[in-house]
Amino acid sequence: MKDVETYENDSDGYLYDPRARAAMAWIAGDDGDLPAFEASAAVRTASHAVDRLRSHGSEGRGVSAGALDLLIRLAAREQGISIGELARAAGVSSRNVTGLVDTLERDGLVRRVPDPGDRRSVLAEITPAGRKWIEDFRTPSRLAMKALFRGFTPEELVVLRDLCLRLTANQQRLSAHLRQIGSQP
């Protein structure tokens, strides 16, 4: 097990990681970019913390964190969802989703059904066993989220959500730009 992280408060009372600050200061240089590098490290640390919590909660029930994400998305819909749509919503490849659907189908939590709008295509649909699995997962999930976000006000959670999504939108724009310039001769 990893050591528990020790954070400190800066002069304004905000938490920071002294080890990340030392490492990031070298990379950031003297251009005043240290806050962005530290924020990036903090986002990564927080993302890993959430992923570890999700993995702990789902794998103890025989489902990977990625499969859990698909089950939640399927449970929120009355009708099936195409593999491509699931991949776009989850931000992963269709190949990855196909593998997850294969596993969930083998476990009886998801099934493939014909797409009524396109007979050449199939949809992934949650089964009654999958709905029961999600229902059984809801209470421990709620308790975990309450514990994870203990001490946050509802307003802080809205700001956190906004900041994370703005960061994601910036990354998506940057990726699109890099793809565009990478494809130019």
C-alpha cells in the first residue's frame, strides 16, 4: 500500500503537495507557470483517488471500473445504446467498449439487441440482472461519494465540476489542434 500523502497549507491557506511543488518547480522554470503545473499534478492525484475508489467498489463486485461506467450509462436509458455512442460518451475507443460489452454480456449483465433503426447494427442493452446489480451498487456508491466529498459545500462541488469540465474542454480543443497540425504535410 502506498504511503498516505501529506499535504500542507500555503500562505493563503490552500492545500498543496510539497513533493509535487518541488518536482514541478524544476519543470515550470522561472516563467510563472508553477501554478498550472501544480494544478495539473493535483488533478492527476484527484483523478487517481476517484479511480481507486471506483475500482475498489466495483471490482469487489466482479466488475471493472470501465464496465461499471458502461453499466451506469446503460441503466440510465430505457433503450439500448450503440457501441459507438457508448465509446463517445465514455471517451474511449469502440474496441475498448466492445471488449467491456463482451465481458458484461458473458456475465449476464448486458445483452446485444438488434438496432430497430438500422438492421445492420446492434445495440448494447442492460439486462434485468444488470439493473439489479446497479441497484445493489447504489447505496454503497452514495455512501462512498458522501465520504469522498465530505467537507465540500454544494457550491464548491459546482465550481469543482465546472473547473474539471473546462479543463477537459481545453484538452479536447488542444488535441484537435494537435491532430490538425500533425496531419499537415
